[in-house]
Amino acid sequence: MLPWPGLGPRPPRPTVPPRPGTRRRRRVRTAGCTRDPKSKNSVRTLPLDDTLTAALEFLRVRQGYEADEAAEAYRSTCDLCGEPHVVADELGRPLRPEAFGDRFVALSKLAKVPVIRLHDARHTCGTLMHLRGVPMAVISRRLGHASAAFTQKVYAHSQDQVVTVAGITLSALIYAPTV
């Protein structure tokens, strides 16, 4: 999980920078601490939009109130990695990664939408960016993939509506009056 120091100082356009020493961290499943990246492309700087930046600032303030209320029971840093975590419970303890999936399933059921694995949201993200015309190389970099070919194969699924539009476009090109 991302520790607050991983967000770095607030630059003019907020980003999530790669953290120094990330490759030396070990996976600790029960605590939600940072794990080794899968590849060199996994360590990257991502721009944060204004909505996410505001949400993170709100979260940081809320954690401050929780720390004040919990007093000495609050853990300002993780016992395992020594850093404060962005996503923590009301006592400052990092949440286990599985907690996100469990909550995602519960919210999906509550919203009466199909239940998918939280990781499948990555596929949705890649597909939606593809449908909006984001270049495959940009999607690949955003997702931290080694190649755009991998992203194309795994994440950018053909949608029926897009295939239909492609057929209409081709037909218009073929049957367009010549000048």
C-alpha cells in the first residue's frame, strides 16, 4: 500500500512519484506494506487529477482528526515498514489488501451491479481509455506494462459497438463519392 511519503511534496501538478528503495521492500500480506514491483516499468510517476488530489488531502486531514481522537492508541507509522500509510484504519494501522476486495464486493452487491474482482477494474480502466481514443502506448505506460502489445492483448477488449462503428467507417470510406 502507498505510504504518505510516497506522494512526495505537492508539486504544481500533483503526481505519485516512484519511491526510493521501493525495490528493497518485501511483501507483507497481513499488513498491506509495499511489495517488490513486478518490473522496472512498475515504478513510475503518475499525475493525479484535481478530484483525487482533493480526496487525498481530505483523507490526510481526517487521519489527523482520528490520530487526535485515538491519542496514544494511534499508530502514526507502520510497525513493519516504519512509514504512515495512505489507507489505514481509524487507529492508523494499514489495511490488508484483501479488505479492498471484500468492500468492493459488498458495495457492488449493494449497488446491484455485477460483482467482479477488484483487479478486473484494471481491465475496465484500460478498455475505457482505449474506447476514448487514448493511444495504446499511453495506456500501457499508465498501467506500468513493458509493452503496448501486452496492453492491447490483455486489457483493450473489442467492444461490439466499436466493431460496428469501425464497419460503418470502413463502409463510408469505400463508398464515399470521389472528388
